[in-house]
Amino acid sequence: MNRIAAVARLCLLAAGGACIASCTPTALLNISAPTSTFNAPTGVPVPRLLRVAFINNSPFRAIFTFGSYDPLNENTTPTGFGQLRLESGATSPVQNQPCRKSFSVGGEELIRLIDVRDLPVADPRALIDGVNFSGAPLGDPLEAEPTEGTALGRTDRAGVDFTCESVLIYSFEQDASAPGGFRIDLQVLPP
């Protein structure tokens, strides 16, 4: 091994050791989780596909924003994010998302990134932290307001909570013990 290769190897080992000493095991799993596949013919990485569905088990309409992003990239922009108003007892079609390091349903950082990047949104009233639950009839000015309560936003991480080949099924549940009276559950189906 030549001298340059030996120095490069020592630098990589030192950097890896520093990261291991300062990172938690879950952070290491998230950082090292593959979110793209190398496309051999073009030489360009291609994002892996994440499939996501939502089930509203609550007795009220759920209003929310969802999407994925890379939290450690200061220039990250949520890609493929969407917004839904999901009626009581309804299940959304499967949403295809580019797999990134984090997937969020109404998470504070997702909403902040959409706002800061000034990304166009289809439903400004759904651009909220968490999930609103409304019992107001459609067409009523309060149809997207939290007339019945809220759920805290949720952010899950690749390599920790899911793999990019998984199917993520988020369900909305009424829960008097949860802040706002509702919660978001996640079921991960293997690839």
C-alpha cells in the first residue's frame, strides 16, 4: 500500500471513529440507510421508491401534509410531498414517494421546509404542524379546522423505522390520552 493510500485510510478510520463516538446507534442506522440505487448505465443514483398509505379510523375528517426530506442536508427540499383531507373511515390510495432519510406526516420540520422553500401547496389550510380533525360539513368554513382535535406530527427515519422498500401504513386513531385527542400509528409492511 502506498503512502497516500495509507494516509487516506487513516483519515477515514479517524472520521468514522469520531462519528461512532458522537452518534447514537439509531443515528448511524439512519445515516447509513440506502435511499437510492446506483444506475449502472447512466452512472447516476436513482431514488428508491417508498409506498405510503393512510387510513382514517377516526370519526372525523383528517387534514394533513406529508412528505420526505433529508434532515442533515441544509439544502434539502421536500420532494413529492402531498396534502390530503381524508374522510372518516376512508383509506387513501397508495402514494409513491421518493425515499429520503425522513418521512413525515405533519412534522414541524417538514412544514417549516415547505414554507421556507416557498414551495407551492395545493391546500394552504392543510399546511399545518400535526393533523387537524374536523367534524364540520364539507363546504363549511371550518371544514379544515380542528373542530374535534389534533394529533401531533410524526417523523420516521429510514434504516430505523422503515426501509425504502417497505410499505408505510399510517392510521389516524381517536385517543383521549393523546395530546389533542388523536394519535398517528405506523404499520410497516416488509418489501
